Amino acid sequence: MRDGKLRWVPRLLGLAAVAALMEMAADAERRRFLCWSLEAKLAAWQLLQAQGQPARAAALGRELEGQAREHGYGRILHLMHAAPPAAPGAGSP
């Protein structure tokens, strides 16, 4: 069954995306681009949540929230605590 053999692909791609986002965040932080670092971490956190990785998402969320509070990035805090957007067409007849 070919489909069964490829079930791991989306998860692998998601893990690679999270790793790339975290590397981007680290690079931005080294260059003192804090805003870009926080944005990359936010994207990684959202992806971890969407992938159903609560432990990793929680750890990154604590780090991200602490940095956002420390440096006054209210937009990041707001996005972390806002309800996730509905999927296109969800809730409409």
C-alpha cells in the first residue's frame, strides 16, 4: 500500500520547517534583529501546535512569551493568546 508508506512525509517536513525557523530565529538574534527572531519563533510555535506536539510547543511558548514581555512586543503576546483562525469555509453552510 503506497499511501501507508508516505504517512511520515508531512511530519518530517514539519520537523524540518520547525528546525529551519528556529535556526532563522537564532541567526536573527545573533544579528540583534529581535523582532525577526520573535516572529520566526512565533511561526515555529504555531507549527508545533498544529502538528500536535504540546510539550515542545509549551516549552517554546514559555520562552517566546518571556522574551516578548521583557521587550514589550505586545503583538506577539496578542497573537499567542488569540484564538486560532478558522479554516477557510469552516462554519459557513
